[in-house]
Amino acid sequence: MQRIGILLSGRGSNFIAIAEAIRQRRLPGAEIAVVLSNLPNAAGLEVARSLGLPALAIPSAGRKRAEHDAEMIAALHNHRVDMVCLAGYMRIISPEFVHAFPNRILNIHPSLLPAFPGLDVQAQALEYGAKVAGCTVHFVDEAVDHGAIILQRVVPVLDEDTPESLSARILVEEHIAYTEAIARVLSGEYHLLGRRYVLRNRP
Ligand code: GRF
């Protein structure tokens, strides 16, 4: 079994989509080992508990990043986690954290990277006048919203869109994209050529 650790800070809809994919046997060989949050009141933690999954808050407020991350890494190791999925985890992780799980930390971001890294990116895409938007699942490296891209899904930007309507359209694709990206990484059938994620045994 490949054991997934989920990190979240909010409602956890991406986590729920992953849990649902596992329940429906769309991610064979994978299970959620633990759900961790830096915010004790994150709604996603409650959902995890209601699903019978181990769920822990490791509060980050007022703590040094290195110290907090060391505790997060220890909790992930305690639960024998093989792969870490950041699912709305609103905290930058330290290089030590990245190195603790080499090429085994994934993140989902609601833009077509490298356009619009950071926060409030759907509003940024609208203001910029982008005609397409979407989401990116990528490996996490030491820079924010930067590692090698595993996959992206695209949506149109409509003239009548608000940040909320565009976010909702992207979120539907996020839920498909994250499960697909996890399946691809767990299959092991890929190489990283520099930043390029490419399938193995294909020209
Ligand atoms: C998603 O838009 C994700 O792309 C971003 O944070 C949001 C988390 O949403 N990183 P949810 O908590 O998974 O519903």
C-alpha cells in the first residue's frame, strides 16, 4: 500500500475528492494514512474524522517554520507516509520538509502555472484578461508554486465571470486533476527530464 499524508488548512474539498476516489477504487494501492492541518479549526479535519481517518492539528501560529515543519515531518513518518499531498495547505514548507520526501510532495494550484503563482489567483487571471484559466498539479520544490508540472487542466474564462464563478469552474477540474496526478506518480511510469515530467517508454 502507498500511504498518502494530506496537509490542509481549509474546507478540504480536494482531500474529499481524493478520499472519494480511493473509496471508489480509482486509486488502487493507495490509502490515506493521516490528515494534518496547521489550523486546528480547519473544516477538513472534521471531515477526515467523520470518515474515520486519523486527523491531527499541529498548530503553526507563533511557531518557527523549522520547528513546526519538524513536527509535521515526524507525524508523517509516524504514520509511515510515502507521499504527501498539499491540498489547500496555506503555509510555505521549508527546504528540510521538501528534502524529507524527495519528489514525493505534490501540490495543487488554481492557475495555469507559471502564470499567477501565489494567492487570489482567479481574481488575478480575471484582472489580467486571461481567456483560459485552470489548475496545475506539480511536485513541490524549494520555491513556491514552482516544481515540475505533472498535469494541468484548462477551463474557459467567460465574460460574465466573477472570481467566485471562475474559482468554482476551476475547482471541478482540480478534483479530477489531483486524483489523476496521484495515480500517475504512484504508477512510477515517468521520468523527470529537468522540469519535464514525461511518460517512460515513449519517444
Ligand atoms: C484550492 O483551490 C487549491 O487549488 C488551493 O487551495 C484551494 C483548496 O481548496 N491550493 P480545498 O480546501 O481543497 O477545497
